[in-house]
Amino acid sequence: MGRLEGKIAWITGAGSGIGAATARRFASEGAIVAVNDLNVAGGNQLVKQIQEAGGQAEFFLGSVTDIAKVQEIVQTLVAKYGRLDLLVNNAGVLRDAMMAKMTEEQWDTVIDTHLKGSWLCARAALEQMKIQGSGVITNTSSTSARGNIGQANYAAAKAGIWGLTKTLALEYGKYGIRVNAIAPGFIETPMTDQIPDMLRERAISSIPLRRIGQPEDVANLHLFLASDEAAYITGQIIYVDGGVKI
């Protein structure tokens, strides 16, 4: 019997990268996974992979910044399964630029997707989780929350997720709901594929474990935090960065 047997899990940004790896991991442990993304091809391909491996998954098209769509996803899951047990806030985008050249659109897109999107999804999920008296939310922050050149928007959003996570943990712990965040470092994803080779090599040399992280490295922590093994862990920000922030 899997560690998430029968759990209903909603994973945003699940069409690729960390989200896809987490969806596969959850499904392999018995969860029924709602794969949520704007990437239709990636989302449907992932659902097919999960089903072919014997798991259960369904694709939901929609942006985490669309409040109506967010509420619709929760309502659909509750109507079909009667509950929502797990939310992984993973959807994200990059719009990097030095501060002097960053546009309002670049700022708003990143803040809205990462921070507002996490808030909207958490708010919708918490309404149902409170009724159940149980649930787990894991938000996605980043080591960039401490600051990163050319990422004022991204760093601000990821730092905001720290505060959001800790506040929700304080507010909803009495209802049996746990809220944590993972802060990945340099992970091999479609977003980091954009980084020039020279910068990649420089980044690797600064990592104590001397390698780029894989999506599965983060997915394994998502699984642990979602499971009963982490029943007394809430309000935490946990790094997965190969030792960079020791």
C-alpha cells in the first residue's frame, strides 16, 4: 500500500519539470492526481504516462491566476471524490531583467503567477480542507528568495511565499492542516535550460555536491511532506540545493 493511497492531490505547473516529477511520484504512491497546467500537450502526456504505469490522473487546463478556474478545479475534485487532501503549489514563470530594465509586465506576471497564484490556490483548497479537518499544502519557494541578480520579481515572489507559508501554518494548524514550503536551488528543468553553459558551469562549481539537482530530488521531499511521516512538520521552509545554503 502506497504512502498516499487514495489521497486526492492537486499539483499546479505539473506539465513538466518538478511538477511532473511530483505528480509521477504521488501517483506511484497511490494518490489520485489532478495535473494542472497551461501546457496541454505536456499535461496530457503526463496523465497518459501515469495511467500506463497503473496510476490515476486527470488533466486540468487553467491558470493559477484565474480565480474562477481555480475554484472550478476544487469544486470538480470535491464533486467527484468528496475531498481534496493535497495541494502542491508549483506553477511558475521567469521574466528575468535587471531592475533598471524590468517592465511592469515582467514584474506583474511573475508576482501574479508565483505569489498570488499560490494564495488563490491555497485559499480555494483550504476551504475544503477545513471542512474535512485535514490536508497538506506544500508551496514552492526558491533559494533565490534570499536575492538574486536580475530576479527582483522572482526573488520578491519567492520570499513572499515564505511569509505566506508560515502564516497559513499558524492559521490552519488547529484544523489539522499542515503547510510547508520547499526552496529548490539549481534544478534541471525547462526554466533552467535557458541558462547559458558558462553560467551553468559556474553554478555547479558553487554547489558542494557538485551537480545540478534533478526534479526527482524535489519530488521526493514533496512526497515526504505530503505523507503521514511528516505529521508533525508544518510552517517550515526546506532547502533542496545540494548544500549551497549551508
